[in-house]
Amino acid sequence: MDKECFENNLKQLGDDFGKYGKLYFCTNENLKGYIPDLNNKKVLSVSASGDHLLNCICAGSINVDTFDINFYSPLYQELKIQAILNLPNDELYSFFECLNYPTYTRLRRNLSEITREFFDFLYHNYSYNQIMNLLFYPRDVDNKDVNNYYNADMLDILRGNLERLVHSHFNTNLYNLSYFLEEKYDTFFLSNISHYTEPESFINYLKYLSDYYLNDGGEIYFGYIYNTNDVHTPIDGIRHISDKYSQCKDLKSFSRYVEVRVIDSAEYSSSKDAVLVYHK
């Protein structure tokens, strides 16, 4: 892409989670609190900030595919991967806090052409504060509180697994995902897509993914609930995503396959978060 294309795309940046939407600087979910042991598991995850992929690899999977409709998401994900592979720990953690330009110049030669061109364009045309405000949502959690790789031993595991990683990225939304899939997975991570889509369609498509692309005994992590102490049953959890889910005709039968896992809050030590997991 040339400069004009990047400029036009950045002008479309919005809060609608579309093709040219803003990114989360780091995950705002407590990923280290809920991602299970994934050794010998084949995983499909939303790309988002790139942290879902990294934490899945920390958990032992070296066969992880990602998807996202957002054009910028896989570029940012790639930047993070190359930083992990090429920077010493202290410099890595510093870079993950501020994306400083001098460190980026040492990484850029390891990036794919499109990723290098995009970040070159950003650094050459915008200040640090402008980049933060333009491309990212405001941060409300610390990297180290929600990511497993803020640990020297885990970072060694992550680097080793990244060297062996089998990975494809699909630039698509959830509902077109099946056009890209050719095999089954053991685990899906869908972040909070369930919050931003029509409930009946989401439940039907999740069941379709389970029927055709999820191995027996597999799991789909499909909803993250923040700062709640009042979710006691699967139906409570599903309704907590949106009141509109109460109107779904198959809610009761669907909820029989759903588990609520309560974890520490990503933001507040005195509260709890929860993740909703569909079991096949």
C-alpha cells in the first residue's frame, strides 16, 4: 500500500469494530486467568490485540490460527511477535508499554512488507501521542496483570513455541469464517464478539461452528463479563451479555452446554470477571 491508501484508511478509523477500527493496545480480558492448558490442542482465536494468540502459545499450543475483520489487527500482532523473538526481556517490556521508535527501527527488517510499510508510515507521519490516540482505545488494564508472558520463564516458553508455530490468519468477520476453514479445532476463543452481534444469529452460528468445525469434547469461549459478582448460572451469564439474549427461543436448550467460569477481575482486585464456555 502507498501513503495515500494508509491515509484514507486511517481516516475511516472508528469504534465500530469494522475493517478499519481502532485496536486495543493490550487485551482488556484476564487471559492468564482463563486460558487453559492447550498442549496438543489446535486453536482458532480472534486476533484483536494479538494477546489471545500469544497467551494461547504460552498455554502450550503451537497450532493456532487467528481471524479478525480489522485490517490493522494482524499487523499489530506481527509486530508483537517479532518484538518477542528479537528483543531482550527488559527492552521488550518497555516497547510493549510505549512502542518507542528507536526500538521499532531494530525490528522493522523482520516484518513483512505490508506491516513494515504501515508502521513506517505511522512513525514518519505521527507523533507518539497521535499514534496512541488514532490507532488505539484508551488503556484500562496493565499488560502484566492480564498476560502470561510477563514472566521470564513463560517468555522463554513463548519464544520456543513461536519458533515452531503453525499459524494462518483469516481476514474475515465471524459469520464468513467458515469459508476459510478446512479442518476442525479443539478450542475457539471469540472474545466478546457475542456483545456486538444479533443474539439469535450468534447462537445459531456458534452451534454451526460446533457441529462442523469443533472436535468432540472441544470448547468455544464466547463471552467475557467484566466486574460482576451476580452471575450464578449459564442463563445469568448469557443474559448479562445483553438483555436481547433473553428473547432467543433456544436460550434454555443452548445454556445446557454453557459453563460459567469465574476468574479474578482484569481491573479490580475486589471484584470478579467471568467467561462463558460452550462445550461440545
